[in-house]
Amino acid sequence: MKRIIIASMFLIIACKEEKKEVVAQTEPQVKENVVEEAKAYSPVNESEEAKKWLGKSIEDYFKADLSHQDKNMQKMTTKDYYEYKTDAMSVDLDVDGSLTEKEFNEKWKAKFDPTKAGIGVGFLISGQDWDHITVKSCELKSSSKDAYTFNVMLADDSFKAKYPSVIKVVKENGSFLIADILQEVPNN
């Protein structure tokens, strides 16, 4: 009987040691997966994704046919920014729905900085004509949850023109969108 009890104890101890080995082997794999998942969704990676999206979207916008630019602008911006910039481009024009500069400022001052709207100039650049717009630089200025602000320099080497701006990109429903552009408009 003593032999059976001793043999049972050895079996119990042996089983416990095997379980410890299995736990020890699977535990590092779980930790590695958690670390990999954390890296995959880190703010740094997300800001890099936003930066790549912004650069590609801007260059694609200027490569597209002129007849599709309004639709393309609408696809790459938030609804509020699209309406805001559309109003800014038509301030003081003799067209239906255009606002005076004072009306524009009153309408949008709660959501945007109307002094940086690029009143009377196009989307992304202040020039009316261009040949080949490229993103010369795009550097992360700041970030918060699902919002990234970039210092961007667009250029058209053919016209020897540079267009500095600060662009805010947000992530909505899994997609990036331009939420604001602070445009520096040159004095003529």
C-alpha cells in the first residue's frame, strides 16, 4: 500500500511539473503577441499611416482630371471642412450662395480659424495654375487620439512655387480625412 501511495505521489508531482513546462512555454508567446499588437496600433505607426495617406492623397488629387477635383476634394475631407473651404473659395464672388468675408467669419469662427482659410484661393494651394504638385515635406507637428497635425510643404518646380500649410488629419470610421488646412496666402 505504501508503494502505491508513493507511486501516486510521484505521478502527481510529475504531472504538475509537465503543466508548469507547458505554461512556461506558452507564456512568452502570449507576451510577444501582446507586444506585437501594441506596436501595430501604436500612435507612431498610426501617424505614419496618416502621413502616407496624406502625401498620396494630395499628389493623386493634383494628378486627377480637373472635372473630378470637387468630388475628390469631398472624398478626402470631412463634411464640415469641405463646406468651410467651399465657402472660403467663393467669398465675395458674384455667385449664388457666396458670402461676404464678414459673413464667412461669423459663420465659421466657432469651428475654424477663418484668417487661415485661404479665402479666394483653391484647395491646398494658393496658385490658380500648376504643372506638377509634389509633397516636398510632411512632418508630424502634433497628435492626439485619432487626430494628426502635419507641417506640409507642397511645391510645383515648374512654376518655382512653394505652398506651406498646416494640415490636420483625423481618423473617422477607419479612414483618414482632412479636417482643416491652415493656408498661408501670399500677399499680391
